[in-house]
Amino acid sequence: MKKDHKVFDLIDQELQRQLHGAELIASENFASEQVLAATGSVMTNKYAEGYPGRRYYGGCQIVDQTEQLAIDRAKELFGAEWANVQPHSGAQANAAVFLACLRAGDTFMGLDLSHGGHLSHGAPVNLSGILYRPVAYMVSEDTGTIDYEQMEKIAMKEKPRLMVAGASAYPRDWDYARMREIADKAGALLLADIAHPAGLIAAKLLNAPLPHCHIITTTTHKTLRGPRGGMILMGKDFENPWGLTTPKGKVRMMSAVLDSAVFPGTQGGPLEHVIAAKAVAFGEALSPTFREYGKQVMKNAQAMAGAFTSKGYHVTSGGTDNHLMLIDLRSKFPDITGKKVENTLVLADITINKNMVPFDSRSPFQTSGIRIGTPAVTTRGLKEEHVVQIVDLIDEVISDIDNEHVIARVRAKVNALMKEFPLFAW
Ligand SMILES: *Cc1c(COP(=O)(O)O)cnc(C)c1O
């Protein structure tokens, strides 16, 4: 076969972009060469609908072993009794849990999207908001942290069947124990969506969602640094409180309901190449060096938050407990939007994303904030002194936002810094 230059030239351009730029998107990371190799492997050729040992296709004897390995390592990593590693993404994992736990029209609670929640937690354009009835809890305007008292009041009034802990843009840790108390009082199941902090939780650097949460969903590609994908976990299996039916009739245990909700409920054949890569990533995350990585991610985030604060930016909630921070631009630059900053920084090879801040006065398309995360640059080896330099460069660009000379000068400095931290051995 002739090489497809069109596609592979583009892949090479993307590699160059990743090599030369400062990657500060909080949900991104750089997977290892072994994770990439597994993702690009012949496992992609195999159909394996079903689960290890009970498939709808022959020839699954090898993929059964990689999938079982992924399950076993996931359970060890999070101290869980049960895992399903088939969800194609975080949103797919959530869709399966909703299908398993709710019926159309049922009420559930999640963090307000403009306060850091995720689209799959009740956005009107997502199935969670179309098929079910989302009710939001919020952060407090004074502190920028979750208002658990208000959450309890709303829960007691609305009586949701499911409550979701977790966010895409929340810089603080979660009080899962407190949320479980509220969920128990309201008669709700508690789901923790740890898509963002999963790697830091696996490294035991943040509060553990187990044993407090009934179910956990996560992505595998954010702080966990695996291939793009999702996963569902349970600390302990439990009896499905609502006796939901599956294609096999009434199923009592939640593990069976969840398995059925993933396949055939919301997906067809699993991505066995990605599942093999998940097994590799979980193996990496079980190693002591991963814990050191997680610690450095957090040290870098704290150093950046401190540097932004000392330059007069408002960091929401006053700092960060995890790998990300939200900068409310309004205190220092009331006329500059998050969108403008995102688009300008890209020209300087610095990648961040515009983000709503709590109680934002602008739309999600403009925003008054930016979200910044340290997982990717930390994988490359950057330490506190380097990320603080990047804060200086970001501030230089924003302070003179239409100045092309500043952008060009900053880009040269970013490229030089990144050259010191090669991504791969090759
Ligand atoms: C990223 C994220 C997801 C979605 O993950 P995808 O793999 O993009 O579908 C779900 N929930 C939260 C909280 C997230 O941050």
C-alpha cells in the first residue's frame, strides 16, 4: 500500500504542534509510548461484544485476557470491587450510569454547568438534560467553593434519584462523605464523576470517593494519562434499589445492570485496542513514580496559581487543591474576554481554554475566564520554576494583547523552553 501522505503529514504536523507548544489545557495529557503503541495495535481488528468469558464472537481468547487485566488493574488502582472498562469515553460512561439508574423524566442533581459542571451532567443539549430532569447545585459567590448547605436544601426539596459529584472546571477537592449524607437523606444514589482528578485520586493525593459513592465514572486520558476512553467503578456491588429491567429481564445486582447499560444499552463492540492501552496506563499509574508525578502536578498548579495571584489576577476560590485553576480576568482586565485570551495565546504556542467563571457576566462563547491545568507540562518534566516562567509569558501577552511583536517574542521563548523538555525519547 502507498503511504497516505495526506493523513500522515497532518499527524506529523500535530506531533510538531504538541512538541513546540506549552500545553495547559487541564483535560489533556501526553500518553506514554507504550500506551500509544497499544492504541495503535492490531487489537483494533477484533470484535468482542459482551464481556470476558461471555462474548458474542469467537476468537476472543486473547482480548479476554487484556480486558480482564485492565479490569483487575483498575480495581487495584482505585480499591474497587467492580469495574467496567468498556465505555468509549467519559460521556459514554455517564450515559450508561444514567440509563442504569434513572428513568426518563427522573430528577437528578449535578453541579451547575456555568460553575464548573460537565455537559453530561444535565446540559439541555446533552441526553442527560433531554431525557431526564436536571437540578443544579452551585458554588457560593463568596468563597467559590461548593455550597453543601444549599445543596442539601435543594436535594431535600427536589428529592433527586441520583446526585453527581464532580466537575470539569472546579479547582478544589470534594467532600464525598458530606455528599453521601445528603444523598442518603434525600434517598438518592451518589455518583462521583472523577474524569478530571482520577490520576490524583489513584495516587492517593486527593479525598477518596470510595467508600462514600455508590458508583464512580471517569475518563482514562486526563490526569490518569492513559488512552482516550472511559470507565465505571463500584466500591461494592449492591442491590439495584429500583429493580430496573434489562434485556434479560429483571436484574437485581447493580453490576449486572451497569454492564448491561454499557453493552448493549449504549454501545456495541468494545474498543479492545483502547482497553489494552488502558491496562498499560493502569499499570503505569500503579507504579510509585506515578505518585511522584501527581505530587508535581499539584505543586506546579499551586505555583502557577500563586504567580497569577501575585500579578493581580483573581484565581477563583483563592487557589487550587488539584491540577487546575480558573482565572477570572475581570479583576485585572475587565474588557478582555476568555475567548480573546485563548485565541491570542494560541499564536504564542500556549494552549489554554476559555471558561465560564462562577457568576460570569459573559456568555459561554465569550467568557470572563480561562482554565489552566498542569498535567501535560508536568509529564514533560516542567517544575515550579518553569511553570512560573510560563505565567510571566501569559501575563506579557494579555497585558499587550494586540501586540504582534510581544506574541512573536513570547512564542520564541515558549519554543525554547519546550525544547529543553522533549516529549519522547525519540
Ligand atoms: C471530560 C469530562 C467528561 C467527558 O469525557 P469525554 O471522554 O470527553 O466524553 C465527563 N465528565 C467530566 C466531569 C469531565 O470533565
